[in-house]
Amino acid sequence: MKLIILQEKLKEGLNVVERITSKSLTLPILGNILLRAQKNSLSLSATDLEIGINWQVLAKTEEEGQIIIPSQTISSLIGLFPNKPVTVSAKGLTANIECENHKSSFKSLSPDEFPIIPLPNQGECLKLPTDVFCRGIGQVANIASLSSIKPEISGVYLNFQGKTIKIVATDSFRLGEKMISLKSGEGLPDQKSFILPQRAAREVINIFGEKETVEGEINLYFSSNQVMFESQPNDPSVPKIQFVSRLIDGEFPNYQEIVPQKYETQAILSKKDFLNQIKSASIFSGKAGEVKLSVDPAKDRVEISSQNQDLGDYRSELPSKIKGKALEITFNHKFLIEGIVNLSSEKSEELSLELSGEEGAAVLKSANDSNYIYILMPIRKN
């Protein structure tokens, strides 16, 4: 094989696919990248047997073929090259890389040993706006719990029904749900759902949420145990990416049962001010990270307080529009902060905090819509 490609473009591809490689003592080939020279293109492939990626971009191909190169070695080398044309060639199991006065050679394993990355049957396909989808995944991905006892909550649940997508994750203490409404003419005729592993969900954000690929659409292809995300860039100079992941086998909890249908108290708060005051209170929180909210409808104020036996205490007040009765409730500040941050991508500058009692589940959402809700359990009193 022999091809020529700009260092900048090759470096970009290596940065994407090397994330998927795996350091395995039993299968060292998983720490390698497969380079394949095809007609007018270069493709890079990597897998850890759970997830896999194919990255393809335009290149000047002089001789078709393929070679395997250690991921860390080639990434480090290409990163030091100047942004000039790079020539990649191979004879037998030796790969040669040249750029200006830089020359190197790699000993390689046989490409036949590289694991096949299975692709779902590219039949039924759902087209999604890349930016909206990646942002939705990002609002819930970190909530999932890596649990061996309950693998079904170790990932992100995606439910597709008509022109509506629900993206959900939980760790049993909190839950996030993002609802996306597709435009007319899109959607699936039948309901489909699956649980995407948390790592795969994060890689979807990292790979397709980049500035170069975020414009345009992303295609989803389903099978019983796999899903493939495929970018469809409008610009031919932008790489085409296929990302494949196995799915979690299990049934996601019927989370609708825990979503409060009514509240006893509602407070409308400034997102920015509420976040800053919770962060300030977190500095003085105790071992359980507790921050107490005292909601006073008579004064239209929410008092935020925390106490630490070694440091001291913190207290502040935030103006609010309050409906319902007065109550006090305590939350873990990390979970509360994450919920507010997840709401930052919603348009409204205000959020609604809905409380169903001092020990009941609380709901955070934007003040003017419910496209994203964050449910949080309080810290119960002893």
C-alpha cells in the first residue's frame, strides 16, 4: 500500500480513533489501529470488542492495501511532524512513514488478525440533527451508574417513538430525562428502545460533538444487540465516521412511576444565581455534602445554608417566585449542582424547583418548558 495525506488530517483521525483502542495483555492487537488505503481515501479503524470506529477521509492513494500500526506509537510520531504531506507505505509486515526529512518504519502484525468490526444491517435508519442529539446525550450521560448488580442502569436509555426521542439515565438517587421532538417527515414508524453503555454515550459526544462534525445529521442504524452512529458531512473534505457499540442487555426501570405528578411547593429561581450560591454553600458542607434549602413563600425567598464543624457555616438568600407551602429540604450539593448545570443548555434563564415534601423527590426543569427534567432525592433527616 502507498498513500499521501496531510499531517494535520492524519493527526485528526488518529486523535479520534486511538480513544477506542484498548491496552489488553491477552489481545495486544487491540492496542493497534488498522490503516486501509482505498481508492482516493484513507480509513482508520480501532476496536476494544465492545465499541468500534471507522474513520474515513480523502487521500491520494497510489497503491491500495492495509497495515496495522501501534496506536500510541504512530500518534506520538505524527504529532511531532510538520503540517506537510505524509507518505504511508507498507511492504509485507513493515510500514514506512515519511514526512519531509522524517523517516520511520514499524514492524506490524498481520491485518488478517485485526478483529472485524460488525456493522448493523443498514436498513431502517433514523436521521437526527447532530448538535441537538449530542447535546441531549450530554445532559444525561454522567448520571448513569456503573453497577454490576443493576447493569440496566449502567447506561443511557434511548426510546424512539414516532417523532419523539426520550434520552434517560439514572443512578437510583437521581434521574435525567431529555425529550427531543423531531421535525415533520422524520422519525420511526415503530417504537424502538435500547440501553447504550455509558462509555459509548460519552464517546458519541466526543466524536460527533466536535466542531468539524457537529453540523449536519447523524444516522442511527439498529440491530437487536448493536447500534451504529454514522456522520453524514455535507463537505467531502470532512471525515466520514462510523461508531458502533454493543448494547446493554436488560430492561430499563419504569422510571415514569417515580416522576412526581404534583408538587407541594414550587420556586422559580435564576439559574446563574442559584448555581453560584449552591457552589458557595458547598464549600462549608459536611461529610455528606449536604446543603439545606429553606423555602419561604411569605417572603418570596429561598435561604441556602450549610455547616461544617471544622470550617464554619454559610448562609445566603435568593429572591424567588414561590407557590405552595413553606418547607426545608436538604440535598447533596454535587447532585444538585449537576442538575443545574445540565439545565444550562436550555434557553430559559430561570429554572423551576418543584418539591413534593421534605423527603419526597424534587424536580428541576426550565421555567418555561419541560424538555429536560432532573429528578433528585433529598438527604433524609435522621
